[in-house]
Amino acid sequence: MLNHQRNAPGSRFSAWGGENVSADSCRTAWCYGDAGAATALFAGASALKHEQWKAAALSIAKHAATRSVEQSGVVDAGLCHGSAGLAHIYNRFYQATGEKVFEKAALFWINWTLRKRSKGQGVAGYLAFSGPEGWQPDVGILTGAAGIALVLHAASTNIEPEWDRMLLL
């Protein structure tokens, strides 16, 4: 995985890999890009007690945590590729390391998620961006209100959220 890093100012990982696939910069998200790559690498490094991989994962995560909203590509609040997902990833990195860069990023994305709520819209005030379909109500965990609620709840307590194991967190 580390052999596929880009040496570029934007994202270190593209959304797709392989022969004849463009290695363009991509949004920061759990499902692809730097935050997701760092999460997967950190989980593997922790399981195997591989300190070099762990250090690489933290470097990638720190890089992702300092990208601006514009660079991140985030447009909605969902868990998979939205602000709630980033808030949760950085919160979990903060809990694992105590590093302030992750705390700052987690708080930023939690606040961004709360500001995206529009009373009377979608589900619990949230709409999900669904590509060609545009903005849609969504109750689901990955892109909808259920995932946002899980993240906000997890951020409000010191109890480890076991539900996030499905995301390798």
C-alpha cells in the first residue's frame, strides 16, 4: 500500500489504483483517500505490532487532518465520505495517540457536521449528496442520518464505540 503513495501536495492516495488508472488527487474520506488509507494501515500495524507502518499511518493521517475543507472535497455530513466520518476517524486517532492535531481536526469536523444540519430538511435535518440524484434524504449508516447520529454520540462520551469495528476503527 505504501508503494502507491503519491508525492503531491494534495492527497497522498488516489481514489483508485492499478495499471492505466489516473492517480489524481481525491477527497479525504473513510472510503478512499488519505484518511481511509491511514485508518487501514494503522489497524494493520497495530494488529501486527509493526512500528514503521504505524508511524507511516500517523504521518498520512496528520497530513489528511491538516487539509482545508476545499482540499478535502467534503460536501455532506455522512460517515462514509463526509464530515462525520472524518470527525470520527480523527477522534479515534486522537484517542489512540493523544496528539492534538487529531483532537483539533475532530472538533473542526464535528462542528462542520453540526453546521450542515438544516432544520426541516431530510432526515433529522441532514441530506446526503447522491451524485446525479443530487441531495436526498438518507436514513442509512454510511451516508445518512444514522451514521451521523452514531458519530455525534461517540464524540460525546468516553465509551469506546464498538460499532466502528465494521469500519476497521
